[in-house]
Amino acid sequence: MPQGHIAPAIITLLALLLYTVMGLRVGRARAKYNVPAPATTGQADFERYFRVQANTLEWLPIFLGSLWLFAIYWSDLVAAAIGLVWIIGRFLYMTGYSKAAEAREAGFMIQALASAVLVFGALGRLIWLAVAGG
């Protein structure tokens, strides 16, 4: 049984669980605000729930790809710690944006910064390895 990369694997699953919660919240908001599928507009409170899920889906490929590349080429534990910051940022984004559009900024900035560290950290390491030959 493989034992490597356990920490980033746990973070990956936690991020996906958070995304699942967001999807369930959209379903509940559809019923609460009477927005039948496939509609995605029409009621501002519903639209905020929907945008949380949609924006998270937009960021998931950036986050997951860079999380794993950072873990492979730098450190599992550091990648997982940064990934946990991303999850916290996304949670704050979800809870803030669900209340008011203006309340989303702090969570968004936290997750964007965590993503940037993962992306540029992985990219920098890969460039270093390519230039250094190893």
C-alpha cells in the first residue's frame, strides 16, 4: 500500500468535501428561494450561494494541480499546510459571501494568496530543477 503523499491527499479530500457542502447549500438555496433548476439567476440571495460554488469550481483546478506539484517537488507537509490555508480561505469566502457580496473579500484574498504560493512555488522549483539539471 502506498504511503507517500498522505498529507496532500487528505487536503485534496477535504477540499472536495468542502466543495460538496457548497453544492448541497446551492440545492437548499434553490428550494428556499424558489429557483428551480436549471435556472441560475433571479434571486440575489440564491445567486450568492451559486457564485460561491461556481467560483470555487473555477479555482479548484488551479489549487489541486499546484498543490500536488508543490507536494511532489518541494514538500508534502508544506503543501498540505498551504492547502489548509486555502480551505480556510474558501470556507471564509463561502460563509461571508452567503451573507453579503461585500463580505467575500477576506476569504477570497486568503485563498488567492495560498494558490499563488503553490503555483509560483511549484513553478519556481521546476524551473530551478530544469536549469540545475536535476
